[in-house]
Amino acid sequence: MVYLGIISITTVVFGIASLMLISRARKKLSEGSLKRYLDNFALCMAFIVIFSIWQTIRILFHFPVNVENLLEYPEYFFLIFAYAAFIITSYRIVRISHEFGFKEDGKRIRELIIRKSRRR
């Protein structure tokens, strides 16, 4: 049980460190779709960190774990919100890929390079 507590605390520390790095990165970005994506990612990470903190508190204070226990329900809500935020973030990634995507341009550039190398 001690090892589980150490792992839980370590998970929370890494989660908080991740949120701090996201915050630092966000401050350096100008307004736009990439900054909005980072906001969504931070929201996802925050829900997961809250879930980890809740789990750590339960482990350290030996709260019983069973489905009938009301302490179990907040965990599910944290996970539901995290997954919902991940869905929204994933959708925004698709929109960013359309905005910044260079797949078609990359194909055209490759074709131009091949044509140019054949001429030589």
C-alpha cells in the first residue's frame, strides 16, 4: 500500500508539473488556434490531475472503495469531463491540421523537386 501511495503522489507531481509547463508555453503564444488547442489540452490535463489527486487522497487516508460508496462517483465525473475535453481537443486538432496542414502542398513540392531533378 505504501508503494501505491508513492506512485500516486508521483503521478500528481508530474501532472502539476505538466500544467505548469503548459502555462509557460501558453504565455509565449499569440492568440490563435494553437493557443486555443493548448487551452483545451490544459483542461484535459487538469481533469486528469484532479482525478489523480482524488485517488491519492483516497489511498493515503484509506477510504473504502466500493461502487455503493459516494466517494466513487466524483472519480467517474472527473474522467467523463476529461474524456469530453479530449474529444473537443481532438476535434480542434483536426481543425488546426486543416488550417496549417501542408500535406497537399508537400505533394506538390515533392513533384516539383522530382521534375527539377529529372531536368538535370
